[in-house]
Amino acid sequence: MLRERAFILYSTLFVLQALYVAYFSGQGFEWPWLSVAAPLTHFTWNVLSALSGAAACLFVRDIADLRRVMPRAYTAFGWLAGAFILLTFANLIKLVGYEDIVNNVGNILFLGSAVYTLVVAFIAWRRGSRPAGWFLLAWTLLEAFTIATTMRLLLNASAEHDKLIYLGLPLSMVAASLLIALGIADRLRDQRRALSEAERHAQIDALTGVLNRRSLVERLDAACSRARARGLPISLLFIDLDHFKEINDSFGHQAGDACLCAIIPPIQAELRQSDVIGRYGGEEFVVILSSAGHGGRASHRTANPGESRQRPC
């Protein structure tokens, strides 16, 4: 499942946010493995916050399918992700006395990207991207807390201990992670449905709706293998329409196509659920009768449904 790009970005995003909450609350510095970041103090959660912003930019453009519905926004989120990476390294500048500048630039970047994300997700949803709708639903609450938190920090640096940050922001992260997980599941379901539909179209003759020649041969190979393994008989019916060329020449190819389509329902009405019919080519059809009975009696009945007596083949 991790081969799916959305899963990788989803996992990265919320792992980073979970670490951010752990360090921001102070509890992360007390845990065995996370305590190694204790000497960095608040630089730790600032770095995680910036990395989380980069992951969020890459995730939103993927889950909202922006490459297809909004190519320019897709590129813009790539630049935003780069800006958050630069912000990650800019936190090192704080060590030489530029902490306020870096914090303000970072808060403005978070505020602008939060608003831009909501606007783009809404437009993408209106343009037919259902995953963008899921993301919008999940992200609205989280971004609302992010915007409110950022505004508090811009207006008053001592607001870091506000309950809005300690309670609202983590809870909104949890809600967003759950809703986005549902959105990814919905996206995968659509992808699987589209793949199944594509596979079905690749196996079906476009005109008559029965198996095409390639799929018919594959089914025949599989049926022969099963028949040999189980010691059961298998029968084939070859159906060819007489004088079909005269129909095309006299009435046109549309009439010929209509004729080919019209003969399928009567044939299928005489077949069992386990039987398979396919178009071998032109006006030729083949029916695979699996486990048709010894002596060919069942095959003969299927091929001659109007006869009242059974005759040996």
C-alpha cells in the first residue's frame, strides 16, 4: 500500500505533526528516543513545523489531483514546499540572534499557505475533484486553528501557552487525519473501480458485448487446464452466420452490426451460467461449455434447444 504516493505523504505529514505536538507540549523531551532533541528546545518543534508545512503542500496537490484540475496551483504548491524547506534551515539563523525575524516570516508563510490551500481545495472541488472535497472538509478545521494560532503568535509572542494551541490544534490534527484517511480510501475505491472498468473493456468486444478473441482464447486455455486437472469433458460450439456478407452488401454495415448484436441474447438464453461466449472474428462466435457431460449430451442439447429428443453426438 505504501507504493501509493498519497499514503507516503499522508504518513509523513501526520507523523511530523504528531512529533510537533509531542515536543510543543514538552512531553516529547521526556520520552527515551525523543529526548535526544532536548538541547535544541524550541528549535525542535519549529523545524518539525516547517517540515510539516512542506509535506502538507506536497500532500494537498496530490490528494486534490491538482496536476489534472489546476496545473498552475500544482506548480505553486511545489514552490511553497520549497519555501518551507528553506524555513527549516532558516531556523539555524536563530542561533545568531535573528529569532524574531525568522518566527514572523514563518508565521506569515503558514498563514498565507493556509488560506491559499483552502481556496485552491474549494476551487478544485468545484471543478469536479471529489478528493479535493474530502480534503477541504478535513482541512478546514485544522487550517482554522492554524490561522488562529498564527495570528495569536503574530500579535502576542506569549500566546504560546494559550489553550487554543494546547487543546484545539492537536484535536484538529486528529480530526483531519481521520477525515483525510477516509478521503484516501474513497480515492482508492474510485481508482480500483476505474481499473476494473478498464480491464472489463479490454476483455469485451465493443460491438456485441461478449468476450473478444484474445479473452476468449485465454478463457479456453484456462477451461482446458481445469478440465484436464479434474478429468471432466469440455465442449466448444462454433457459430457462424450464413450469408452475413450479403446483409452488409445489401443493407449496409450498420444493419450487419445490428444483426450481430441481435443474435447474442437468444444464444445467451440457452447457456448456463458457467458457459462462456465470445466473438472469434467477423460473424464467427465460439461458446465454451465446461463440464458438459460425458457423451456430449448436454452440449447437444445446448446446440439444439428445439429438439425434444436427445441423440448421441
